[in-house]
Amino acid sequence: MIIRRLAPRAIAEFRPQLATLLLDAVADGHSLGFLNGLDQDQLDAYWQGVADEVGAGRRVLLAAQRDGVLVGSAQLDLCLKPNGNNRAEVQKVLVHCTERRRGIGTALMQALEIEALALRRGLLFLDTAAGSEAEQLYRKSGYQRVGELPEYACTPNGRWHATAIYYKTLFTRVRS
């Protein structure tokens, strides 16, 4: 398996496989901001938006490949505010259902941290459905649970649930 950072051109090239990853996660009930019935126009618009943000330097998209096929992806949303350029949000950690429990999620999280360090982002944070299997991955990756917000989002089938908030400090900035 290899993990690589995707530039906008590569995102366009891999868009069908990225769409498959997202559709797989939504079909499996993961709360990712989408509801059941996700169509091709919505998928294209979403991935084009990601490509635009990558091109503008606001987002990092990593893809995990095995034998030339995308089996996972993960994103870093970079805070561009002057008072927040030490942080980034981990988003949309996706592993295809046929590839889960094989270390891909862990490898993606480690690769995101390497990217964050290279970009001088010492604080990473994320949210995930409270009680989900993803919580185990984030705890195993060294993230600390802060708490949860009730009825924060709904699953693709419309069931509301709490979200758990996590963070990890990679390094602490010294005031200048």
C-alpha cells in the first residue's frame, strides 16, 4: 500500500474512485455530511470543491492505494486565520468497507500528522459520530476526547446523533 498527497489534477484523475469511497461510506451509514440518495452531480461538485481547495492551499487530500486502486483517503482542512494557523481539522477519513481493519486508517492518520508537521500545524482536531467504530481508531492514534455535542448531525438515513470531539497536540508553539 502507498499513501500519497493528491494534487488537483490527480483528484480529477481519481474522481471515480474517490466517489466510490464516499458512496461506500455513506451506504455504510457513516455521517459525513451527506444523505442517502447521493447522485453523480453531488459527487462531482463535492470532489471539485475539494480539488479547488487543494489548489488554493486550504486543504490536503491523501489517498491510500493498493495495487493501483484507491482503498482509502483522508483530508486536512487548514485554518487560514492569522490567529489559528497552528491548527488543522482532520476530515473524511474514508476506508473502503472491504479494506477495513487492515491498518489503512492508522496509516492515513500517521500520514496526516506528517503533513501537518510539514505545514507547521501543531494541533489537530476532529469530530466523529459518538459511539462509532471510528472513535477506536482516533483513540489508538493518540487523540484525546474532549466531549460530545448532542444531536449534532444525522446519519445518511436521517437519524440524529451526538458527535464526539477529539484533538491531538503534535507540538506546542512558543510565543515570540
